[in-house]
Amino acid sequence: MHIMSRGMKHWHPNPDFFFQPGGGPVLDLGPYYITNVINLLGPIRRVTAFTGSARSQREITAEGPLKGTFIRVGTPTTIHAVLEFHSNAIVTLGASWDVRGHGPHNIELYGTEGSIFIPDPSSFGGEVEV
């Protein structure tokens, strides 16, 4: 499962709070993805994760009075986790605002009988591929 985005600095005129404690890709977009997978696979038993940030500051590139200024990054902007479900399913989660782009499927689940590709749940639509 991938939560990848270039972050809010490209469209939000004052994105500082997204990069401070309580922000970041998991807390901003994660609820959509994790809720989606919990609805498919059931409750999570345990989680392990590593976090980091590619940069200590980010330039605001959105139009507005702060364009061209820099904000301090005070929260992880990349998270890699493994989620173990009570159903014995194991899901890897990658969430990052430190990437330039990613592939077409944000959620891909593979099983012994086939695979399912789920559209971006934060877009509230799209086709499910089996």
C-alpha cells in the first residue's frame, strides 16, 4: 500500500502545519488508506515502522505571499511500516512526501487466488481491478 504525494507545499499557501508534529503523510492521508484496508482485511494485530525525512526544510511553491520561503520540517515525511492483521494478512505501508512520483495503484493486495488493485481512497472513486 502506497501513500505517495509531493506534499502540500505545492498547492497550500501556508503548509507549515502539515510538516509539524500532528501532521505528515500518515496523519493527513493515512486514515483513508488504513480504514479502507481494515474494511477489507479486518482489524490490525500489530505494527512496526521506521520513519525519516529527506529534508530538514521545504520551500513553499504554491502561489501566495509565502511562495519561495522555507518552512522547517518537524515531523517524519516518509514512513515504512508492516501491518499484521488478525486475519494473518501482512501489508506493507509506504507513506511519503519525499517522492517525485509513483505508480498507478496506491493499494495493491496480493493473495493466493488473485490480486486486487484499489483506487486512491482519498479521491473517493475509481475502478477496482481484480
